[in-house]
Amino acid sequence: YTSDRDVHIDGASSAAQTPERLDPDRTTLSERAAMSSVWAILRAGWGLVLGLVLLNVAPQLVRGSARQVQERPLGSVGYGLLGLLGIPVVITLMLITIVGIPVALIVTFLFIVALYTSQIVVGYALGALALQHTCSLVTRRRPHLNPPPIPANRDGLALAIGVLSLAVLRSLPIELWYPFVAGMTAIVGLGAFSIQLYRMRSGADLYDL
């Protein structure tokens, strides 16, 4: 039998033969780290591809939402929590009526898409911020470079830096760390989406990184 503990046989009972205990297979720390690295690379690659598509399909939405993450982090968290708690309630109320079922399904699909693509927005925001700080640092050390030497392919570079950083951060072998980081990313990204969509609908100036 396979177990962590020896079996205890009652004194009044008997066994035909002495049971043999086998230790259960356990993954080592190196194996867990290797598996986490593989998943981090796959998530980063898929996130980068998806992010590049979104930057071409909806550049103002992605860039504006990323700027909201940078400039209104607390607001993004607040609106994200409100959406995370409120949208499922609205969907449930829609499902009560037959007429509302198709709309509920559409809203559910858009809600899932927004939660998943939140990693793109948050990653792009972090990557763009890191890239801006790096360029500013270079300019301070070399003041003759004006404007700052921001690469022409800054979108792809910022996205790659941010998405890869998020993938590595989520893959740290810490208990309950992955759901915590993934949950915070979803909340912040959802809130940033909400703020930017409101600005776009109200005709406010669109952000451009």
C-alpha cells in the first residue's frame, strides 16, 4: 500500500502477510521549479501574442487602460472590486428572465474576456513604466540625448517586459501566491478597463502611451 504512515492492525485482527508500505511519489523542489518555469514561458508567450493583437485591434483601449493603472491604481482597484462583485449579480438577475438569458450569456463572455485580458493591461502598464524609467535614467546620465531614447518598437518591448515579469511573479513557489497575484491582476485590470471605457464613452481625451 502507498501511504505516509504505517498501518496499525488491531491486536484482535490478523493479516495473511505483513503489509508493505510504499512512500508516495513526491515532486522535488527542482521539478516544481522546472514545471513552473515551463508554464511561465507558455503564459508569457501566449500573453505577448494576445497583447500584440489587442494593441493592433484596440490600441486606445489598451494604452488608456494601462495609463489608468499607472495614474489611478487605487481607483482601478476600487472599480475592479465593484465590477468583480457587481457584474455576477447583474448576470444572475438577467438569468431569471427568459428574455435576459441571451444578454446574460454575452455579458458573461465579455466579463471572462475582460478578466483574462487584464494581465495584458497590467503587464503593459508595468512594462511601459519600467521602460520610461530606464529611458529617463539614460537621459540623466547622458543629458545630450533629448528627447529620451525611447525605442521605436516600445509597444512590443513594454508588453514583453511586463507580461514576462507578471508570468515570473505568478510562478514563484509560494503557497497561495499564484491565486493572489492572479486575483489582484484581474481586479486592477478590470477596474482600469471600466475607467477607460467610461472616458471613451464620455468623449474624454484618450490616453496614449
